[in-house]
Amino acid sequence: MCPTFLRAQTPARGPNVRQAYVHSGQYCAQRGSKRPSTCGYQTKSGGYCAGRTGKTRRPWASYRRSSQSECKQACDAAEDCNAFDWSPHHGDCALIVGGHTCTATTPHSEWNSYWPVPCSISRQACQDACNSAGFCSAFDWSPHHNDCFLIKQCSSTTAHGEWNSYWSNVPIRAAYTSIYEACEEAYFSNLATLDPLVCQTWLQSLCWKSVSRSRDFGGAV
């Protein structure tokens, strides 16, 4: 068993931490176009998203006048919202959903269209954005141009030299008292590989052999 003193040496885990397994040189085949809200939107004035028919929904049960900021917040909060249209004339808000990506606008004087812009953030910031989004279980990040996509679920990848895909499909509960507990839970989940950010190298070398010899922790650690 791992000696009790190891618990005192392990740092506390923060909330919403997930293991992330990297698939280098690949991006998630199911990723869509959801970027972190901090990346912002580009405004296309005088038109609405082309081809949006059947691919929109209002964020509220019935029409109500909203501000551009409220419409943006509604899109940020919706896991399937890729862009949004908003009317400064009558305050209507239309979220672009269903996997539809806006690449052109249909001219209309009463509408503006807002499309996500490429990010310029670090890998850690991309992971933090995924951890803080309730729907996110994976993310793609490019070390070449620091772009980031948040993904609800990923099951396969497409090869691409400029992207890495990180799958955090094994959530770590928030209330860990030590990294050792994360290591223990990962073992019980039959994980062959541990993220070094979660189970540090020294912990693997000190604990892993004893953990693998027995599953009976019974308060002896």
C-alpha cells in the first residue's frame, strides 16, 4: 500500500478537473465549430446566416425582445450553438444549431449575423474552457495557430498535422483530497495510461506498483 505520508505531499485537486488523453496530429471528427466564449465573434452586418432555415431556434420558449449581449450569452451557453443572428430592429435572436456552419450571409437590412472567430489561446486555456463548460468532454487545440474547439463527445479522429485532439472522457470527481485518490480511481476504471498532469511521475513510481498489487485499500493507505 502507499505510505500514509504520501497524502500529505500531494497537492489538492481543484473542481471540474478531467483527464485528457492526447491524440497528436489529429482532430476530432465530431467537433463541429464550438469555440470558447472568450474567443469572441465576428459581426456580419446587414444580413443573416445563409441556409439557416430549419437550423435555428430561439433561446426562449416564445419571442421576446433581447439585447445583442443576451443573444450572445444564450449562444455561449448552448452546447450546439455555432453562431447566432440578432436583429437590432426588433430584438429577435436566432441561434444557429444543428451543426450548420455560417460561411455566407443572405442580405437583410434588419439582421446582423455573428460568427465565431479563431482563438489565440494556450492549450491550458483551451482545457480550462472545456473543464468549465458543462457539456464539454473533449477539445481540439492547434499548437501551430493556438486555435481551440470544444466538443461534446469524440469517438474518432481525422489526421491533420496542425491539430492535437484531447479526450477527457473520464471525468474526475471534484472532491479529491490528493492526486493519489485520482490515481486510485483511474486504476479501478481499468485505465492503462494516466495523464501525467493528473498522476505525477513520482506518484506513479512510488505508488503504482503497490496499487497494482492489490485492490483492497480498506483504509490502509
